[in-house]
Amino acid sequence: MSPSSDHSATQAPRRNRRGRRVVVAAIVLASLSAAAIGFVGFVAQLRGAEVKPAHPADGIVVLTGGSSRVSDAMELLAGGYGKRLLISGVHPTNAVRDISRSLPDNQSFLNCCVDLDRSAVNTRSNAVETRRWVRERGFRSLIVVTSNYHMPRAIVEMSHVMPDIELIPFSVVGEKWRDEPWWTGGGAFRLLMSEYVKYVAAGLRVKLDDWGLDPSSNPDQLAGATTPRRPTTALAN
């Protein structure tokens, strides 16, 4: 074999490795670009101010976990925006008196028109328990109350299990969102990044479920209890 043939044989694997690195780098760059564009789109859909629903609904559901969510939901109930309110994701150890202390002006509504869901442990099971409540009540429309950054994922989960129910978002804007611009890279930015990842994961899982490929697609077993529990009225507790 001539020296030129040996040189060509040596250079070929190097060119192949270099080509593979270029392809990998291009894929990584495209993935990062897509993620950045998706994140910007995610942030763009978040409300920066609280806007009352355009019209009332049959019911109201509030997903616990953020400041002032429950009090805002109670204000909607008191304002006639729904017939009943479901507080979804109440911790099993929380008593009604704990809620009453934080909402002293709404005691009468707690006694007559509020149901508590103690089974839900995450957004997906919030949706499942809400669907059960909606079906038991015969509701056809629902105002969904949660924090603005959490609303996109909540709507993904709710619309997936209740495609026949009209969902009306009411986004709660917390003080941290108002006081700390997310683009400064502080806690608000980290919260948005975390929520964006969860939002993308929820959307992907929903797509897989629509195609029959989600192994965890039995929604009635997603709540905190093995045996689903019906929401209880605040008065009964």
C-alpha cells in the first residue's frame, strides 16, 4: 500500500468523527433554540393582571398551593360567578376552622356552598377529582382559579379529562410576580423554568395518552387515596 493510501485511510475516520460532531452540535443547538422559543411563548400567555371572568359559570374550582388563590375564589363565589366552589387539594390534616380563620368574611359561603377535596396531591389528580365533582353536580362550565404561572398546565390537565366542559381561567397574580420581574434571573425566573418543564411534560403525556401510549392512563387512580373519596361539604367537616 502506498503512503498516499495510508494517509487517506487515516483521514477518513477523522472526517467521519468530525461530521458526527457537527451533526450532534446542530441537533443540540436546534433543541436549545426550540426550548427557548417555547419558553418565550409560555411566558407570553401568562396574565400579568387579574381579570374577572366575562360571564358566570356553573361552578368554580380553586387549586391550592399558592397565596391568595382560595380568597380570590371565594370572592368570585360571593360575586355570583358560580353556584358552588370546590377547593381541590386541601391537606388531610387541615380542618375547616383553619380555612375559616383565613376567610372570616365568607363564613356563610363556607357553610352552604363550598366543597373540599382532600384526595388530590398534584395537578393531574386535581383535574381528576374536579371531573368527579363536576359530573356529580351536573355542571357544564367551570371557572378555574390558580396562579398565573400554573394556569397553562392546569388547563392542559383539566381540558384533557373534561373535554366537554367549558373552562374559564381566572389567573391569580401573586405579589412576587408583581415585585420581581422574572427576567432578572431570581426566584421568579427559576419558578417559571420549573413550571415550563412541567408544562411541556404534561403536554407530552397528554399526547401520548391520546394516542393510547401512556402507561399511567387510568385517571381514577391518580388521587391520594386508593378508594376515591367524594368531595365533602365544608359544613359536614
